[in-house]
Amino acid sequence: MTKPLRLELDRSAKTPLAEQIRKGIRAAIENGVLAPGARLPSWQDLAAQLGVARGTVRSAYEKLSAAQLIVASRAAGTHVADRPSIAARQEETADPGSFMEMYRELTAGPAIFQMGVPAHETFPAKLVARIRSSAIRVEMSGPAIYPDARGELELRREIAAYLAIARGIECTASQIIITGGYCSGLGLALRVLGLERRRVWMEDPGFPITRHGLELAGLSLAPIPVDADGIDVSYGLNHEPDAALVVVTPGQQAPLGCTLSLERRLRLLDWAAQKGAWVIEDDYLSELQLKGRATPALASLDRAGRVIHIGSFSKTLTPTLRLGFLVASPSLTSQFAEVAACLAPAPGPSVQLATAKFDLGQGRPGDTNARPVRTPEGISQGRPSFPRRHGPSAASRAAGFDGEAGANSASRRRGSWGIDQTSIRIGGKRGPIRYPDDAPARQGATGIFEDFRCV
Ligand SMILES: Cc1ncc(COP(=O)(O)O)c(C=O)c1O
């Protein structure tokens, strides 16, 4: 049963009244005070009840409607939208204006056209469930011993091979640490680097979770503007030349979406090498691109070992895995392993082993090879199987950057992970994309999370 809605407005607060109304109604929906289908007063009535202008309530309703929390119709009035239950995670509310309030808003869902997460309807849930159940059986049937704190070797190998081909990074499995997503990788890197009170370049605008994470780790933020070529490296060099760290999203700047230009990449790396500064590369989208090809990772150009590359499976697979990885620069490999062992061990083996299955490329009988495909072009063209047991160096030597926005000359030449896969075979069988039998509805599906295939 729907409980009475009580909206309390603070007229002395800085938060506009429309925003207070929006947040109040949103909280009531999320806390279950307003159940799906519950009728809301018309904006005229609510304005009269609250003693505010009609436009104030209308504006709040419009935002709630845009967020698909309420549905307004002339005939039926305004109702709370039908949505899957999201009550469990919202058991307590965050302080108004706090970081956690912003975090909850950022991660709230589900919603149609929700930003920042893979398309749910193209997610092969049954297939993933099957792979995960079998990984749990493997985990449970083994001896009860402590797993490798850096993560399962099988997944670390797959990631090393993947990075060589897809991101141009030359690394070994021993440099890779499996993490609980990007955020946990960031925490691990900041612990290893130990840069409390030092200055850090932070993209402005930038990813708020990174910004707050850096503050929590005791670093002093130096906001660096971003333009169409990514973070303004000249600005940083002129204003903050002695910073100890920079955190960047070179592939697709968050939130503006631009790619860091080659010229800036090289200047940034030169500066880091000369000053002994560190660069954390947030490669949250990996090779996902809506148009064209992703540029190789910044880490692929790093000759001085100053870049710590952090990847995530939140966009390429699903954020519910809460899984990511970090590539330690060679000089820090053992520190990373120690800190992971003592302070931030990898998640349990089964989720890792299941994720490793997405990348198998050998096509052994009975293997299910499932992998996300990134570009819309990739859908129609088919693509090579995922790398497996192939040394990273050959692929990473081939990876290059020709300076054109979004263009990777080496991958175009080799077709190693792009669409014109004419000259290279990287494990597995080539051929049109095939889908598992239980996924017929996804044939031809598009979206960020685009397809899986069974070999
Ligand atoms: C800039 C940026 N970095 C990282 C992530 C992913 O973080 P995680 O792996 O913790 O889900 C996101 C997700 O939205 C992001 O926007």
C-alpha cells in the first residue's frame, strides 16, 4: 500500500525548490513510499499544497518524467512508473549535497536509454549464467586454498593477450592485477604510489568518482582544462609542472568524449618521464567506440614505464561483475603484488574464471567463446577470435598511432582487431559471427554491448 507522501521544503536552502521537490519525490519512489502505479497530485494541486509557483512543480515533474520515474498523461493523470524493484540498494538515504548522494544518482537505474551501462536487452543472460555456474562448480570442487591475490592466472593471461591486440599494450600476465573494477584499481594504484599531499592533474571536467577518490587518498587536486584534443597538457606544464601524478581518460575523455591527441600524448609522456611523474590511464571503455576505431592505449606509447593502465569490464561486459584489472608498470610489479596481497586481493576465482571464458579463442570442442564486439561495423563484418596464448609483443609492436582522430594505422594495416581482417588470424576460427542457440533474439542486435559468439 502506498504510504502518505510528505514533502518538506527548506526555503532558506541553496537548493532550488524545484530540485527539492524532484529529490523528495524521487526518494519517495526509491524508498517504496510511492509504489509503482501510485497516483501523484497534478502539478497545479501540488503547487497549491506546497505554496510554490506552478512552474516550480512542473519543472520537477518534467525531470522526473525524463528520468522515467513518473508517467504523465492527460487522461490518466500523473503516476509513478512501473519499474523493476530497486528498493534493496536504497535502504538508506544519503545526506543532501553529499558525495554519496551524487554517487547514488550517478549509478541509479535501470532506465531505458540509461547512460554508461551496456544494453541490458542484448546481454546474453542465460549464456553468462551458464558460464558462471560452471565456474562456481570448478571453484567449489577444488581444494579450499587461498587464491592468488593478483587474480587467476588464466584471466591474467587472457587479459595480457587481449591488451596486446586490442589496446597495443605489451605486458606480461605478472604485471596484471585483477581488481574490483576501475575504482578498486585506482585505490590500489594510489596506495602503491603513496603520493599523499602531492599535486595531481585532474581533468576538468572529469569523472567525479576519480576526483573524490583522489581527495580521499589525500592528494591535492590541480584541475586541468579539457578541450577537443583532450586534457590541455600545455596548461598543465605551465601551471602545475611539479605535479606527481595525472589521471586521464585518453581513449574517450569522460565526460566530453574526445580522444587525447597524439601530440598531447607524447608531451604528457615526455613530461612524466623527465619529472618522474606517474600517469594513471583510465581506459574504462577499452576499445568500445560508437564510431570508427579506438585509439591504442596511452600505455602502448610509454617507453619510460610511467603509465599505470586501468581497465574495467563494466562497459564491455556488465558492471554487475564488478571486475577490472590494472597493468603495473614493470618497476612496480612486486609492490603491486604486495599491496594486493595485504590490502586489496582480487575478487574470488569463479567470477574471474567465468570472465576468462569470454575470451577463449581456441575453439576447443565444447568451449563456449563469448565476447563482446565493440564497433557497429564489427557486427556486420565478423571478426577474428579472441587472442589466446599468443605473445603480446608481436601485436603490440604492430600497434601504432597515426595521429588521425580515432585511427590506428597498424590495426588498419593488419586488421588485427578492426573490420578489415584480411591479413591476420589470431587464434580460433574466422567466420561470420554466430550466436549461441539460446540467443536467437540477439541476431543482428546493436548497441554498446553488441554480440557474443560461440565457436
Ligand atoms: C570515467 C570512468 N572511469 C571508470 C568507470 C568504470 O568504473 P568501474 O570499473 O568501477 O565500474 C566509469 C564508469 O562509468 C567511468 O565513467
